[in-house]
Amino acid sequence: MAEDDSVRSLSCPACGGTIALRAAGYTVTLACEYCGTLIDATDPAVRIITRYNEMQASLAIPLGTRGTLRGIEWEAIGWMERSDGWATWEETLLFNPYEGYRWLIAQNGQWSLGTMLTAAPQRDGPDQIVGGRRFTPFYGGNTARVTRVAGEFYWRVKPGEEVRASDYVRPGFMLSLEQDDREQGWTISELLTGREIRAAFDVDPPPFWIPGMTPLAHQPSPYARRIKDWWPIAALSFVALLVLLALFGRTMQPQMFSLSVTPDGPTVSQTFGPIALPLGKQAMTVEALTPSVEQGWVDIDVSFVNRKTQDSYDAYALNEHYSGQDSDGYWSEGARSQTLKIASLPAGTYDMVVDVQAHHWGSSGNWAFDSSSRTYKAEGQPPIEVNLTVARGARFTSNFWLAVLMILVPPLLMLVLHIMFENARLAQKDGSPADADDWLRGMESP
């Protein structure tokens, strides 16, 4: 922005310092940058309004700083601090000789750009409409009071000045009405991104919201957009998991083996093979079926033994079945079939070594004392057939659901944080708690 002839100098009547009057012809009040004295710029004698030496605030944007925002170069010419008794915020007056004035409002580390409206909004019930955008009531009847001031302004501002304020919001925007006994004015403020304010005036970007912080009334939830962006990723990831499960979770080239074992008899050991695994890290599935087990159980130990290295990979199954009848009728429990899975076998040729022992429970049959084991064993029990189906590959559904849970954790966590954010934001609203429409608006994009 080129130097303008409207910039002229005044001498501070309190300290004699030279003060640059940047918006000459517009400015009504300005403050001496050296001693803080508040001066009436419209008085030919440059009358002192009040001294404000106690103001020692370190401004985030020093007066006289220039910055380009939304393609327009602005100069910070005035600053004031205001409070409504609950919250405190800072307003920096920006000036451009061709564009006029704008406000930079800073609160809780967030920055908004305020533009004064030349026409009142259209009222629709409790809402206000500006440019086709609907603003809903948030604050009403608050009193905003000036607590500190520095620089130059287009009206006679002084500490203690009060206006009645009402605010209406939509995600990312706030519509504010300020009025006193003489006049009223409307301002629409747009929340700035951290990148915008940092590029324009080299100030720290706003902090990312975490639980415990107080959001602005018009601040959109930072998690709402993340939730919306994550669902397509979650859907694609879920489809990819289904494809992987279909491709790699199936069994191939089954081989069937069988043996029989006598209940309460000796352990039966048998070796089957060869079983060739041409690919490394190959999962194996063993289906163990004992269709005739009744009133007892079968212990099945399976070991895949690499013929070259003699490394052993073990699994265990317990097939059992019991049934009977009582006052409630027929009952049964247990399973005659079990599925064993071994996650990863190196490539090679294997023997499957199976050790099986069967046990009978109940009073049926004849019992005899076995001197070798020094226990009583049932006599006359028919052998139990053990059928084994061995196949390459395995479907680990527990891993699938664990992966699904991991996919869902981020959006669910963001949903919880979004709810906490909206609770903190809407708790400030007049007439809290909020209704369902407020929750839906919280999910909208600005």
C-alpha cells in the first residue's frame, strides 16, 4: 500500500511525541504511542481526552503493522480490549484508503475478520438472514464494555464505553448487533484459518481444540469434517479387508486322514504325510471330526514336523459330546468337531504326527481294573473314528474383526471429541441445553 497524502502528523500535548494520523479526515480518537494519552483528533487544539499510561499490553499486531489479507493490504491503526463480564476479547481496527475499515477480532487464540454491514439483515422468526445465509441466535442482551484502547478510531472511543450486543451464528460466521441509545450497527465476522492470519500478520496460528478449552460460538467443530472425510476411507478399507479375506482366507488342496481310538484305551499315535508346502509362511487348517463320540471326550494333539529341520508346529483339539434327559427334557452339550489353525509354516515337506486318546464318562458298559495305569476302564466301548482334513490356508476371522475395529476406532474417537466440542460450545448459548437442530448444525461445514 503506497504512502498516502492523508497521513499527517500531530504532536502529543502530553509528551510532545510525534503521532502519525493515518486515516486523516476519518479518525476521531487516537492514542499516543509513546505515553498512551488518549487524544481528540477533531479538536484543532488537539485536546487531551484522558491519559492511559497504565496500558502496557503487548499487542499481537503492533499498530502500524501492514499485512495482506484476502488480497487486500491493511494497516492496523487501532486496538481495544472489550469484555462482557464472561469473556474478554481484543479488536484490532484495520484500514485501507480504498476499502475502508475492517475488524480483526481475537479471542481464545482464534481470529475472525469483521465487516460492517450497510443494511440490516432480514429477520425470519428468531433467525437473521444475510445474503441467503441463515444465522441462529446464540447470545442476546449482553453488555460489551471497552476496557483498554490504543491507536486511532473513527468514533470517540474511551474506556468504559458500553453497548448492548446480540450475536447470531452459523458454522464459521457470527452476525453481531451492537446498539446504544443513539445508534445500532451490524457486523458479520468470518473465522480465519491459522494459515491466513499467520501469512497476513505473522501471528501464532490458533491452537487446535482439545477437551477443556472453550470454543468460540461460531467455531466449527474441527472433528466434524474429519469424521466426514474418514467414512469413505473406512468403507474402502472394509472392502479391501473383504477382498483379502476372500483371496487369502480360503483353504486349498485338502488331504484327508483317519484313525480310530478306543475309549479309555491307550494313546494312539500315527504319522501321516508327506504334506508339501511350496510357499513360505503358509497357514494350515486341520478339521478334526469325531462323529461317534458320546458321553465322553477325545484329546487330539497334532504336530507338523519339518522333515529337513525337524522343527515342530503344534496344535491341540478337544472334541466332546454329552447328552441326557431330565425334568426339562432332552439336553446335549459339547462339539464333535474342532478346527485347528496354525498361522505360519515355512516352506518345506512335513509329516503330521497325531496323538489321540479317548475317554468315556458315565456308568454304561463294563469296567475292569487296568494294572498298567492302575485305573478302572470301560470295557466293550466301540472305537471312535477320528477324521482329519488338512488343507493349506486358513481364515482368521478374529483378525478380520480386529482390523475392522481398528478402522472404526478413529471415526468413533473423533465422534466423541466432536460431541465434547459441541457440548462445550453450546453450553455458552443462551437457554442451554441445545436442541437437536443445534447438533445437526454443528456437523455442517462453514
